[in-house]
Amino acid sequence: MDTAIEPGQVAKPPRHKVTGDVHLLLCRGDRVLFGQRQNTGYEDGAWHLPSGHLEAGESVVEALIREADEEVGVRIMPEDVQFAHIMHNSSSGGRMAFFFVVDEWEQDPVNREPDKCSGLEWFSLNSLPEHLIAYCRTALEQIDVGEQFSVFGW
């Protein structure tokens, strides 16, 4: 099979491969749970939502439920997961960051990853911590005004 490009033809760029992230807004009234990053090599010291990468063979809801259990020890039922926002983020060549709100869960949140998280704290969305990962702050601002889609860093 000849794959050479003939004169006058334009080569198509390769298809973009996107990493998917899930982010949990675990809400208690007007407060949201954040963890303070440590020993990760990325934004250590910053506050961030419980989050993680989508793995092969799982839906974004399944990923969120898994990450919630792994990071903060809460059990979430799929029907309690509410879509809030999706962000196309330029980091690492392009990511799709899915943000979900959950206000019902089982178990009290605990820090299950003390090697990567120095502590958990509840913050009001009206009084976010100063050191917050930039794309997360932007997504939270968009969620606050009812926007379900944003682009960051392009």
C-alpha cells in the first residue's frame, strides 16, 4: 500500500488524543471539600478538589466514584452524581476536565492519600483559598455563574 503524499496533497494532522480528568465538588451546604497537595511534583502546596484520571474501560461517573473512595474515603451512588462543568484544558497537550457536584454520600471524608495530600479542609465557594490551582479556580468561577463549558490555556 502506497502512503506517499502526492504533490498538491495536504497531509492530515494526527488525531488528538485527550486525557480525561474527573473533579469532585463534594458539597456540604455552601462549602466544598479541598485537599492540599504535597509531594506530587505539580502545584505542591496548592488546594485542589479530589480528582484523578479517567482509566480505560470506565465512565466518567465510575472514575469519579472510584477517585472519591481512593482519595477521601466516601461512597457515592451514581444517581447522586450531578454534572456541573467540562473544561478543555491545554495542560499536557490537552485534557478534558469533568466537574461533578455531589451533596449526598456515605462515610465521613478522610485523607486516604497522606503521601500526596497534607490535609483536607472545607471552603466556601465565596471564599476560596488563595493558593488554588488556576484551572480549578476558573472552572469553579464558571460553575458559580452557571456556565457548563470553558476552555483554559489555549
